[in-house]
Amino acid sequence: MHCRRRSTIFLLLSIGPALSANWAQLAGKREQNTARPYIPDQWQRDRSSSTRPMWSARWGHAVVVLNQTAARPYLTEDENSERARGSTPVLVLLGGDDGLPRGKKHVTLTSEMGIGSGKLRNDVWVGKLSSGSQSSWRVDDGSYVEGDEFNNNLIRSEMKWIEATPGRIPPTMWSSGRLYSKPLTQEDWIACQDSIKDKLVDPSICVEPPSFCYDDITTPGCIDQAVWKRDNMWSPRRGLGAAVANDNIYVIGGQAREYARIDDIRLVGGIAGQRRVETARDHSTIREDLLLKNDVWVSDDGEGSSWTLVNPGCRDSQEDVLLQTEVWSRDITDPSLPQIVGSLGSKCYQSDDCYGVAECKNLGNTLGEKVCMCPMFSPREHHTVSVQHRYSIQEDGSVISQDVIYVVGGFITVKQAFCADRSCGPSDGYKVAIDDAWMSSDGGVTWIQIRPAFSTQSPTFRGRGGHTAVVVNGHVGGNATKADKKDRLLIFGGETSHPRELSTMYLNDVWQVTLPTEPCCISSKGCDDSSPVQNTACQPSQSDWKLLTHHAEWPERSFHTSVYEPPASSNAFRHRIYLSGGRNSATTFSDLWTWWIGDTGRWKCDFGEVNSTLDSFLSIDSPLSMLKKFQLPP
């Protein structure tokens, strides 16, 4: 079965529980005739200059739902339904790239929106589905026309978009001190964040400055980095991961645009046997660069305006990636020969030589040859970030809960060429789709690897990026099966990438990871907060990974969207997955598929065949005479 494909679909919500093909556009340039969407008067403008602002067309951004009152497994279905009815969820859009390509059909150029040629962004937008009421729609009876005709202003979207922050980047140069007027990097700007300030020679400079320093940073006694701390946030980026955990918004990794110091190994050195010239630390070898990141930021203000660095991440790769991609030896099969791991730029003597949380470690068999190794996942983009809410009911009836964050796959870079006895190759490495998985039970501070990189276990979970993943909650309803009561991480599709492969493979497989439901740290069972993961039973094992299908009914794709709808009274207490959009080498999709989990395992195309009558009223010029009844969601 092939679904109808369209060029552009903005944010859509279902009208009516019976037929999910009934969709109405909530916001954006009008593309459909069913309802009048929120149409912005300006793109990418701050709230002071526009009455109806909206974010620019972009890709590689992240979207999360805040205040959604997610289902809790220890509550009954009716209790969860009641909580959902009382929620006031908002959509939060973060970052992305609005430098859209020219010459592509149906693509709105950023220059047409009056915002220049486009770039990587770190702005944050909040979309409210209603204004003062519980409905996302307003029905204007005055627009109703008797007979078979409807006025397309009959239903109007109540959605509003507000810019929480236009994004912030470092100043171009230092404001004072011995580095006055010299350029600075993103790392210099965020150096006073609590998770990284211990790397400073003198961390005491990060104490809260006097209030007058915020008015004039050049006042004697004001320290630049202490003043900047209040404005710090994640750098402009695309391919970032984002999720809501512990009622806070998290941003994890991605490909960022930053001012960064050029590594000495990338600078031109001597010739004719002369030694390579290494620059002094104070030398201004700084340029704007594209970098893969694995940093973790959190916002607890309810809108994504202010941010704190939870984990600075690393510049270097994780251990199993280094050991399988960056090992040099004259004969790799002979353990008696010297084996050297890593590149010249990762060489170290102690962990203080490494950036962020990286550790200095001897990974080869040559004493004294140490390299920086990342104890968490390697820097990456287009990975998935999912959150599981765990709980444990105590003897006194109280509930201990914990949110666990999962990171799966994505695109990393490796150096798979060798110069003398060190790995080298392009400065930004070779792109590789990774197949590892990680979890954090303490809000991203520490990470535990739950699936190794380049695993050979059968069936093979291929490395991938641009895939999607959702956590499906177990529930305790009367009709729940044993499988229904387990939490599961479901992974859908994506694309592969490896420098040794001639072409990209697009996937339409579905994987399931059975997840433990007990928190990783329960004080009554001997765990204390100083060690977040003492209960190893809280980690899924290799045997918990299961391939549900090699080829689902929807065509192979990557960069699609998947949404999980938990059991509730509005859907007859059944789990449902929506999968929409994406691309492969042949086309860009605008279809939508639904899957009732446990219902024969088959996906159903939301729009049906191309000539379906349900599809015929979805365009902007279509008549509404076939639409006999509106069933609006609450």
C-alpha cells in the first residue's frame, strides 16, 4: 500500500477518534482547507515586534511536550485519563537549521521570510494549543452555511507561538583582563558552569558577581566569565536530542556551530625535517567551526529560556569506539607488537589534560601511551533521546519514582586512516552510524552503556541515525496482558552510514527493548544517592533486545517522526503509535501511519489509497462538502 505524499505538512492534530485520517492544520502557512490555522504575520521575530510570530522553516530541530501529565503505570487507566484531562500541555521547539537548500520544490526559502540566508539556531519557541480554554479550536457558528457547504473559517485554531528566547551566543571578544579584545570560544564563555568550573586554574573567579557588574561588565573587579554564566546556554545546533525528564527540558548533543580553538595538530608546521610549531595557549588560533557535541543542558523554568550545563561531555570518542576504529599496529593480529590507540590530538598524561569528563587512559599495550577517552557516549547527531518514568511502591504505600533517560544510536565521526603510528584522516573524521545505547538515572550527570558499539550479537541491530524511539508504558488495566505490563523502548527505521559502504541503506525495521521498571537507587534496599546506579538489575540486558519486524508496512525512511499515545478513555484504553514523514533516496514523505500495539501487529496507512475520499479534502483548494461532521478533540 502506498500513501498519498505531499510536499509540506505543518503540525497536525487528529479530528475525531474513529478515523485518524481526519486532520486539521494548527499553524503555519495555510496548506489545508479544513480549518483556519494560526498564520504568523512575521517569521523569526521577537515578541516585541510581532503580534503573531512563529519560528522559521527548518530541519534538524527538536520538539518536546511540556506539562503533558504523562501516564503513570502505578495508576489505573481511569486515574490516568483524569490526570490527562486536567493537563495544559505546551509544545517546545528547540534549535535546528533554517538554511534550507535552494532549488527544491515546495521548500520555502528563509530569504523569502526576510531573515537572510539561514543558519544554525539555538532559539526556543513555546506553542500553546489553547488560549484560556481547554480546546485547541474555536467554532464560529456565524461562518456556518446551510446545506452541503461549509465556510472554511468555521473552525479556527487557537494555537499561539511565543519565542521563549531568540538564542544566545558568546561575545566576539573578551571585555577586560589580560585577554582584553582577544577573541573567545564557546568553552571560554561557559567555563563558570558548575559542572566544569573545576577545570579552571582558579575556580573562585566564578563566585556570583556584584549586581553592578551586570550593568557594566568593564567595571573594575568584574570577572567576565562570572557575569556571562547567567546567559550561558547550548550553542546553535541541528540534529540535537531533547526530552522532558523530572519536569525539566533536556538538550543533548547534536552538530553545533561554535567559535573554537584550532587544535595544534591542525596547524601548519615546519618543513624539511623541522619540528611542527605548537602555538602558545594565548595565541588567537580561533575560528568558527562545526562540531559534534555530547553535552547535556537542562532548563527548569518551564519554557526553555534559562539553561544550566549538567554535563560538558567530551571531545573524544568512547572506549569501545576507539578500540575498534583507531588502533594502529604493524600487524593487528599479533598482540606481541606495539598497539597504539587514538590520534595525536587525544594524547594525554593525566585526566586534567582532557576536556570535560574525558579520562586519560592507557588503551593500547604500550606503557606511557595514554589517550583521552570519553566515559559516556561519543559526540553525535541525529540520535534519539527517550525518557522512562520508573517507580517502586513501598510497604507503607508511598511511591518512589525516577525518570531514566536513554540515548540510542546516531552519527559519530571516527579517524580510520593512519599517519605514522597515530590515527588521522580528515579533521572532522569519517561519518559512521553507531548502534550503541546508554542510560542515565541522575539527569544526565553520569551514563551507563547498555549496548556496546559495533555489536555482533544476532539478530543484528544495525548502526543508524535519523531514526525514532519512544517509550511505551506498561499499564495495569483489567484487559492488560503480561507483555502490556512491561515498559518497552520501541525503535523505528533510520539510515546507515559507514566509510566502507558505497551507499546509504534506509531501514523500516521495528525493534523492542524490554525495560526494567524499578528505580536504580532505592534507599530502603541499600542504595544511596552518592552512587546513582548500584542496582545492576535496573539496566536492560542484551537479551532484552528483540527484532519485531525486518520490514514494516511503511516504506524505508529516516528523519521521520514517531509519537506514542498511551491508553486512555479517548482511545478505548489501547496503545497507539503514529509514524509520519521522513525521507529516503527516492522521495520525501508526508504520509502518516498508525499502529495499534498488539492488534495483529500491522501498520495502517492513515490516508489510505491515493484516491481515497478522505484524502480529497486535505488540500487548500478542496471543497468541504464531503465533510459531514466535525468531531473536535478536547
